[in-house]
Amino acid sequence: MALKLNLGQINSAAKGNNELRETLTGVYNELQSVYQQIGAGPIQKVDASAVAFSGPPAASQLTVRGANGQFAVSIALPQAAGGSSAPKNPTNTPIYHEVSSSPAPNFTAGVTTYPVSTNTSYTIPNPGATLYWRLRSSYDQKTWNSHSVLPGGAISAGKQSSAATENNVALNQSNFATVDSIADGAAATVRIYGSGGVGTSWSRIVGESSQAIPAGTILNVAYGRDAYVIWDGAQYQLKSSLTETFADSWVPVGKVSVIANGGGLVLPEIKAVVVSGSIVAYQIVSAGNDLTAPPLLTISDSTGTGATATAVVESGSVVQVVPGNAGSGYSSSPVVTPSGGVSGGAAGGGGTTGSNGGRLYANV
């Protein structure tokens, strides 16, 4: 039986008790407000006996559209699909639907049957697929009507476009590495390092996780070369094309335009001054040009050891060589070899820290 409540019943139950009547009236008014908001009424008796089905429901109408790598499936129930003459399903009994697809028009091979559901619309991702579709329905998931094949032939999902793909944090990668090149005698050296400067590790961010990767160098690189840098887990390598960097276990680091030694940076020529086996001064034979950092000075000799020196650069040229340790045992002609001196011209290479903007390679 129905659970009903009205003001007459409240007055009768109160029996002259004004406080009880006001309380019950407040409850009544609140219930009416709730009923209006949720579109429901008082609780009705529910017949617990199972509904007897004499057969399956009338056919529903299946619609499938493909775009951006996915299929949009929609189902119109028989009362909506068949117009005014269709069964109205007056008891609002749920109708279960089983959708299936196949690359074969007669559904003799590759049939995929999707989970049975009372839903009338859903999306199935399947980029690049072209499939035939069919539908059958049931009241009790035991007695089904006949499959109705989607008219019009196969439907293509199409390729997934970048415009249809939302940003996915788990797939984004940023490499906070600096990749540059320096002159190093007959060839260049490519350097990879972090925000702390040459020799410091850098961070790779993938989604919400991070990885520290050690700094490194690639020696004997031809001047004027454009290349991509990868970390293979043990060492750095240069690759000529971006596609060569996509091996599963490799980390693409950046792109570098190796400095052109002829038209840009020119390293200085330095001569050591030796007194009693020690280097006491340095003569600048040629100051070099287009230097944006002091070159490293390496001193080699057949007998002497221990000498150090530092170059000072102004306006792209070496203006002074400051002696450090004088060393000992040097002959009269030690060799001073400059290397490095990063070029700042158009031929210079390397992206700034984090300049790749979330892409897989540096934006240089």
C-alpha cells in the first residue's frame, strides 16, 4: 500500500496538540519540497514478483559514426525508433543491448562483442579501424531478438588527430639539459649538462616522475654538423635524424648545431715562457676571435709537468693569460693547446635549459 501523508491526517493525529501539529506540518512541507526537487512522490508498493516476458523487445535502431580514431555508438529504443506505431514499453522495463563488430560484412571472422549494457550511447576508441556493426536486444539477457546489421556498409574510425587529443601529463617529457658545442682542435666537442653548469647532471621529467641523468661529452665531432643527442643509458650518442633517436630504451636529449670553426670562432695561439724549467709567463701570439668563454689551456711537454694557466677573454679575444702553477722540469718549448671557447654566432649550437617546451627534443 502507498505511504501517504496530508494535512487532514496531521490534524487528526495531533489531537489538539499544537506543538505536535506544527512539527508534523513542517515535516510534511519539507517532504513536498523534496518531492518537487527530485521529481518523485510518496513511496509506492512494489510488486516483488518477476516480470513475465513473452518474447524479446522490438528492434532498436543502431547508429555508428566514426571520427578522430573512435566510433560513436548510439541506440534508439523501439518506442523512439519506430514512430507512433512502435511498442511503447509502458512498464519502462530496461532493455539490454549487445553490440558487436567485425571487419567481415557477414560477421564470419574477427567478431568483437562488447559488454551487454542498458546504455544507449558510448564511445569505442579504435584508430584506423574499418568495421561492420550489428545489434540485438533483450529484456532478460536470455531471449534475444534477431541481429540487426547497421545499413550502409562498414564504418571507418579514421586516424586520431592531434586536435582531438587532450594533453596527457603521463606522456609529456621535458629534458632540462643544455646541449652545446665547443671547438677542440681539429674537431669539436659536444657537451651535455644541467643548470649547475658544465659537469652537472640534468633532470628528465616524464609526467609526474623525474630522473637525474649525468653530464657528459661527445668527442671528435666534425665542425658544422647538425645532429640529435641521445642517452642510451650508458653514454651519449649523436644521430643524424630524429627518427634514429626513438629506440625504446633511449632518451632523446636535444638537438645541436656544432660550431663552424672556419667562419666563426677562432682559437688563440699561446706560447709559454720558460725560466729554469718553470713556466713564468705566456705570450699571446694570436688572440683569436668570436670567443664567448675563455678557452681551456692544456700544457704538454716531453719532460715538464704541473704548470697551469687561465685565459682572460674580452670582446671575443684573449687579452691576458694568467699563470697559475709554474710547474717544473719543462723544456724550452712546451706546447700550449687552447680548446673550448663557446661561439655565440649563428653557427653556435645548443638549446638553453628546459627550452624544449615539453617536446621530445630541444627547441633550438
